[in-house]
Amino acid sequence: KITPEGIRVDQGVIAGCAGGMYENIAEAYEILKGKSTGCGEFSLSVYPSSQPVYKALVENGYIGGLMDAGAVIKTAFCGP
């Protein structure tokens, strides 16, 4: 959104085969570790690219950490 103060981003999506890869989601966790997406200020939805990627992210603590930061984790998908 364009506001008098500049551009304001209120949502983000990490998703699918191109964006929902293990490395991208792990990096998002590293960026958000110990931080918060705010109380309704910013919505982050994360869709891992596949069930094996989702499982590995869970096993390595990334999903829980993203949830702690306020991200919403969705089911894995790659394409329609």
C-alpha cells in the first residue's frame, strides 16, 4: 500500500516450488528468529514445496520457530 509515509507491506507469502524450498524457509526463520511479525500488522503465510520438505523443516525446528514469530504455516504444495 502506498501511504503518505511511503510504501507499507502488510502481507507476505513464501510458497510453492519456486519459493517454498527448504533453504528459503530456513532463511526466513533465521531472519525472524526472536522477532515477531506483529499483532495483525503483517501476515506471513508459508507453504512448503512438498511433504518431505515440510517434514524436514518440522524436524529441524524451523516450522515451530516461524510459528513463534507469527507466521501461518499452510499445507505443502507445488503447482495446482
